Amino acid sequence: MHVTIVALIGVVLNRSPYFCFMQNSEKSWVRTQRQRSQEGRARENRQRVQVMIVLQRVREKLQRQMGLAPAHMSKIFYLFVARHILCEKQGKINEAYKKLQDGWLSNGDKVPPAEFAKIAAEYSECPSGKKGGDLGWFPRGKMAGPFQEVAFNTPVGVTSAPFKSTHGYHIILSEGRKN
């Protein structure tokens, strides 16, 4: 019977063992395993490219259906960043909105995000209220129906009027959009 001595020297960065003192048959087995992993990565890359092509075709189909030229496709946004105030009671959300109106909205001014954050910290009953109502970036489909509709239809820098969703009453400050 033929015995092979294999000494483990260390672990390479990709966490595959590095061996020495291998016989030819073992070396060819290692080469075969490396080729298989390279083929697997190549297959994954091909699949990623195929998915990207499908997404591009869907985007182009949407452009045609909505009658948008490619230059106007930037009007369709996929990610949004916003702040909000959430209250269970309508009276409390109306108080917060009145404070926004008295300070900025009645003059036709936009509410500065820092000031909106102070009011959110004071009035919001959502955990995000501690962060000034900051929701961070979120995609379409992540938020509840009415909230999503108002958030996506509110222009950047504009504060929405109070509205009701399944979670309570909200006011949204839209801060940004990107594809």
C-alpha cells in the first residue's frame, strides 16, 4: 500500500489549504479542484450578466410603456431618503404640523432637515424619532402602501401634509432620490 505524506504549511488568503510533499496524482486533483472553482466563478459571472441584461430589457420596456425617452428615464427613481414623524393620534400629528407651518410652511419656505429632526425627536412615536425621524435610503416596495405613495410623490426638500397609514399618522420630509 502506498502512503502519502502531506504537510499542512498554512492557510492561503482565500482559506484554501496549502500543501507540500504531494504526489503527482494529488497535485492533479488540486489543479482540477481549482479549475472547477474558476469555472464556478465564471458561471456565476455569466448569470450576473444575464440578470443585468434582463433588468435592462425591463427598464427599456417600462420606458416604452410610459412613453419616456431615455433622457427622461431619470424621472423614475428607485431609492429614496426621507425623514418622518409618526404619531398614533391625529391631534398630536396636527400639533407637529402646526409647529412646522408656524416656522416655515406658512411663509412658503422649505423646512430645514435639522429643524425637522428636532420636531421629529419631540413628537414622533417611532424609534426613528430618536434619530430625527431619519429613515435612511429605502427602495420602492419596502414601506407600507400609503406611506410609500406619499414619500415617492413628494418632491425633494418638500414636507408632506399629515396623512394616515396602517401604522398611524405621518408627516414626511423628502430628502433625496436616486436610481
